Amino acid sequence: MTSISLTPEELEAMLDRAARRGAKQALSAIGLHDTNAAKDINEMRDLLEVWRDTRKGIWTTFVKVTTIAIITFIAGAVWMQLGNK
């Protein structure tokens, strides 16, 4: 068996090439290998931001509607009690 020796610079260059090749393959596998990849990623980030804002808005609306429903129920109960006297 022969021994292979690499200088630290050669090893680093080889690892760098392998990392770049792996990154290119990974991006290609998910469809982000062309010139529009940066635009696609920005659009995905924008969509994620809109989704988070929408989810927050839905939660806020739900809390408001629930609060108004409870207050309306209490007001109705008080009105009915005052109406019976």
C-alpha cells in the first residue's frame, strides 16, 4: 500500500473544491442552480415574511373577535337581568 502525502495547502484546496462541488449539487437538486436562484431565494424570503405577518394578523383578529364576543355576551346577560326587574 502506498502512502499519499499532501501539504496543508493541497489538502485545503482539495477540501474547498469538494465543498464547492457538493454545494453546487445540493443547490441543483433543489432547483437553485441557475441565474435566477438569487431572485428565487429572495421571493421565498418575501413569501415567508408575508406568511408570518398574515399568521400574526389572523391571531390578532381571533383575539379581538373572541374578546368582543365575550363582552357582548356579558352585556346581553346584564341587559336581560335589568330587563327582568
